[in-house]
Amino acid sequence: MTDVYDADKRSAVMRQVKGSGTGPERTLRRLLTRLGARYRLNRKDLPGSPDIVLPGRRLAIFAHGCFWHGHDCARGARVPKTNRDYWLAKVGRNRTRDVTTAEALSASGWRVEVIWECEMKDEAALAERLAALLQATSRKA
């Protein structure tokens, strides 16, 4: 089946898909700020350019969209009906890249955490998880 949009319209739609500064990232940043955490955004000098980095705690946090990174929740398990092979390959490449990035960060002495988009629906539980993360990764002096 062909695309419902012409090439120019599809290009415009795909340009609207953001890579950083997304809603889930903003939610995560707001909660971390409330907890008093100091962080940096999208450190390009680290493998995978983590969404949020707490350098003093050697903690890298990725805010993953369930669809784009193939989470096992209902949204992540959904596969588009059109161009199915392309999307399965794309999500597969994303998952492979995520594993490689996490391994590289761990090998460099960083702790890696992934926060899924579906986990952000329950902000109270997410705040508790972040507080526990911050407690477990005490600041280096």
C-alpha cells in the first residue's frame, strides 16, 4: 500500500517529530528539578548523547518513546500497517543502537537508566523512582 500523503507532505509531517526537548523529556526534567538534582542535557561527548546527564553522580538517563524504541507495552508493540518491514527494521536498529550505547557508557563508568514514555503517566511513581536513583547514586566529592 502506498503512503496516504505525497512526498512533500510526508516530509513535513516527519520534520515535526522532535529528537530532543520532547514532552517526556520535559516531564523528566521537571521532576528532577523538583528533587534538587543538577543535570546537563544531551552531552555530545558521551556515547548516544544521553537526554539527561548528572555528571557528579555518573548517571546517564534516556527518555525513550515506547514506539520508537520498541518497548513491550501496548504502544511500543504496535506496528504500523503500511510499510511494516521498514518500521520493524527501523525499531530493530534503534534497539540495537540503544544496547550498544548503554554498554559503551557502562564501560566508561556511567550508570545508565532508561525511563519509558509509558512510565511517565504515573508521575508520583516516577518521582519515587527518581528519588531512589538519586539516593543510590550519591554525589562524588
